Amino acid sequence: MSDADSAPEEPQGSEDSRADRKAAKRAAKAEKRATAAKDNKKAGFMARLALFFRQVVAELKKVIWPNKRELVNYTWVVLVFVVLMGAFIWVLDFVFGKGVLAIFG
């Protein structure tokens, strides 16, 4: 028995029906987008503002908020990084300042 014999046979029109399903899905998506766009145009300012705030609240519910320990750790990491970068920039400024004074001074 070969692999071709063991594979289930697809009906002859399967590619056509698959293309038809894809076309139907595309048409449904396009219709949904058009309906949504039309609904947004009809909605007044207050309705759009309310929709915006509902969407903001929905997005904020998806956020994974850090607990107190994680927040303290992240704060220390940021503070140490800022201090190190500040020191690095100060050293570069000092070196370049001395270099400019030695050249032009």
C-alpha cells in the first residue's frame, strides 16, 4: 500500500470550494469593516468618546500589573541604570572637555 493509497481522496471540486470559502470570508470581512466604518461615522461625539473609554478599560484589564516586590525591584534597576548612565556621560563630558581645552586652550 503506498502513501497515495492511504491518503483520503479529496473530491474533485475541493479546490473550487476552498477558493469559494476564502472569497466568502474575504467578503464577510469587507462587509464587517464597511459596517463598522459606517457605524463610526454615524456615532456622535459622546458615543465615540464612550467607546474610546470602554476600549481603554478593556485594554487595561489585559495588563499584567507587577506586585509590590517586582515594582521595588524594577524601580531599583531603573535608578541604578540612570545613575550609571549619568556617571558615564559625566566622564565622557569631562574627558572631551579636557581634550578640547588641551587642543584649543
